[in-house]
Amino acid sequence: MTRLRTSGRPRGRHLIGRTLLSAALLAAVAAVPAAAVGPRGAPAATSARGVAAAHQQVAHFYGAYIDAVTAEDGGKLAASLRDFYLTPRLRAELGDWEAANHADGVLRAQNTPAGFRVAEGDSGAGHTWSTVRLTWGSATDPTYTYLKVRSDLETGKISGVRE
């Protein structure tokens, strides 16, 4: 058996065991107050992870939606994507906007963009905003339009689109 020495005196197993036990107990006691101080009952959706997930949902939706609208016979898929990602209220608002403007309300255009990019925005009151940059034209001469897209943190659904 290996002996540890300090100051020329051998330490007994009991002393080493107590030292290790004390260190473990101190570490556990230090962790308990930190966990006890954390918010209780706070909705997980309001965490930074919930906000990031909402921005990812917007990116997933716009990527899939642009692909569906661009594809031949993609109308059914585009409608299914709207049903899945958008709140019923927003779907109704988009229907009204589309009837008045004769364009796609999600893209706020009559045709489809060449690309898109989603950036995080402000959050508060159970919502988060993303900025969607739509790229139009060619790679050598692009133009951009920007949309503000609101997501509900509780449901993860997109609940607003504005220019």
C-alpha cells in the first residue's frame, strides 16, 4: 500500500478518508444553494434556448416554404407547412393580405426569392422577433427585402409577418 507523507509523518487512512469526505460535502453544499436560488416554475420557452429554437423554427419554415413554392406542384406542401408552422390567426391574416395584394403573404412578393437569411431580434412578453432577409436577383446583382417575423415562445409557432 502506498503511504502519503507530509512533514515526515504518515497519515492514517481515516484522516485521508475524512479529508476526501469533507471536500465532497463542501462541494455538494456549495452546489445546493446555487440550485435552490434558480427560478422555479419559469417556462422553459422563455430561456435563451427557447428563443434560439424559435429563430431556428423561422429558418426551417422559410427554407422549406421557399423550396415548396418553387417546386412544381408544391402548393399542397406549402399549405401543409403553413398549417404546421403558423398560428391559425396568422393564416387568416395572410389570407386577407393575399386577397388584397395578389401576392404571397409569407414572402410579401409575387415570386420566390433566390435565397434567405434569418437573424435574431428582440424578445419580450412571450414573443421573439426574427429578421428575415430575402435575396432577389442574381448573385452578381442581388437586392434584398427584409421581413420582421414574430414567434410565440410558448407554442413555437410563427404568429406575425410584417415588412
